[in-house]
Amino acid sequence: MSARRVLLFSDAPLYAGAERYLVELARGLPKDDWSVEVVCSESGGVDPMAAELSEAGVPVKRLPAIPTLKARGAFLKAFRYFATHRPDILHFNLTDPRACNGAMTAARMAMRGKFVCTEHLPTSVFDGGPLPFRHRLATRGTAATIVNTVVGRTAVEARPHHQGRVFVVPNGIPDPGDPSPERRVAARAELGFEPHHVVVGWVGRFTEQKDPDLMVEGMRRINGVIPDVRFAFVGDGPLFQATEARIGELELGDVTRCYGFRPDAADLLCGLDVLVNTSRYEGMPFTILEAMFRGVPVVATRIGGNEQLVAPMASGVLYAQQDGDALGEALHVALGDRDRMREFGRVGRERATLLHSIEGMCARTVQVYDDVLGG
């Protein structure tokens, strides 16, 4: 039997966590059974994603985003594309519940039948009121929705405009291999810290959602209290300069390094003693998954996706959301006992390999495809 065709679609303007999911899925689906194509926006922010997919041998098509249905040129381009392409599965990757609605409407008008959606942030402010007609129209072709947590499934099923079945498929990534001492030494050297330093890291985009200022509040509560503690920021974004300024105001510059965007950010995690997550909301963050696979304990806000990833006081510490004192206390707990910290890392890697393998994510997604095609 020839391979079935799946078209993965995203209109995101940036290469962030939801798009990382798309890349991992495109690379991980079994190629003997599935022929994969990715359609993404023409935004320069996803150029790295398109290049990464092309290098992996995945065909990529670029289409303009459809901000409103009045954007006739963009809408007609999407309509023509869907009218002339007939995949077995049309899979839309939603960064929020209203993402891809223009393209989904174009697909319905092109008679593409039912499709699959992955929602990364299903618990949204959009759930508080009725959706506009064009968003309701877009969802009518949904045969299946994939979410990464049970909380997400509950949120989707509670919507009055919900269509189709909802499946929980936790995010997964390839196992980078056992975090050997040699890899840790190399990552620590690349970060520029000494072997005796206790390195607390933060990795992500500098945005209000990720709340880097809360990391700074946690830093000020343990600096000078935890011996030899040092801090590392990896990432870029609109709040980068403001965060650097705040670090300077609190006289934390001597113990802090800000690296900006690093394509090797995942490998640098090996050089951390603890990864901190300060997000206000998340789906299922890949940064935490990367840390878990590398045996790095995690201190994270007590929110949906984080709660499913981090086993409290087994693989890390969860703390009250947006509370600097709570973060400081969590860091004291995580860093106060080196043996416990190493055990957290070991358990985290064990959980990651068991529950969040790329093979498991792709196998469960194929089951969803089979369900849709069979139905």
C-alpha cells in the first residue's frame, strides 16, 4: 500500500514551541506509511523552521497569512492551494483557538472535508464568550482535536462550539542521549562558568507570557544565600533589554550572564544545575522537556502543562504562580540538597523517556489519523 499523505499547516509568525511540535511531528511520522508536507506562513520569523524542515527532507510550501476573511488575495491563494491538493489528512496546528481560522475556512470552501487540529493553548480568554461567525465556521470541519493535557481536553469539550472528538497526546521529542559528565563539562565551559558554580538557568522568549522579571525576583532572593550561585538567561524577545536593565538595578550583573538567542540552547541545558520556568500560562513547554531528557531538575510555575511534566518533589519543584517569594523558596528547596537535586534530575529523565518520547507522540497521532479516516 502506498504511503498516505498528511499536510501539516501553521500560520504562526514566529518559530516558537507550537512550531517546534510541528517540526518534531513532521520528522517523526513513519515515512513508510506517511508522506508529509508542511505549509507555513511567509513570515520571516518562521524562516528557521522552514530551513530545518527542508534540511530534513520535508517539503515546505509558504502561503500568506489570512488576518481576516476580507484579505481576499491571501484567502484566494489558500483556497486555490487546498482545491488542488488532496491529502488524506489535513492537520492544522493552532497556537491559540483562533489561529488558522482563515485557512480552515478556505479548506472547507475548497471541499477538503474534515480535518485534525492540535490546540496548544486551549484554555484561553476566547472561551469566555461566543466566537465570531468566521471562527465558528472554521471549526465546523474539525473531526478531531489533539491537546497535550487532560486539562486541555476538558477546556475544549466544554466549549459550546466544539466539534469532533478530543484526544490527549502529550508532547514528545527525540532522546538526545544520556547526559554524560563530559557533556555537562562541555556545556558548562560554553556557558563560561566554573565547575564549582551552582548555575540557575532560564531559557525562553522574553515576553509577558514567559515573565522573565519573575526570574529576576527569584534571583534576588537567593543571591548571597546559596553559595557560588550564578544565573544564566538564554533567549531573546521584546523584554530582553528591560530584563537586563532590571538585573543591573539590583546589582546582579556580576553573577548573571545573558546570552541572547542561541541555536544550541538545548545543548547548553546540560550546563545548568536547575532550570527555572516562570511562565504565566503554557501548553506543554519543550524547554522543560529538553531539561528533563538531560537530567536537569526543574523549578516551575504551578500551571497546566507544567503540572503534567514536573512531578512535585520527585523531579522538581512547583511554586505559586507569579510570586517572587514562592519562587525564592522553591529555589532554596531545589538547591539546598545536592543529592536530592541529582535525584530530581534522574527521575525527570526517567519520566521523559517513558512518557514523552517522539515515537510515542507520533504513534498516538497516527492513531488519531486512523480514527478520522476510519470514521
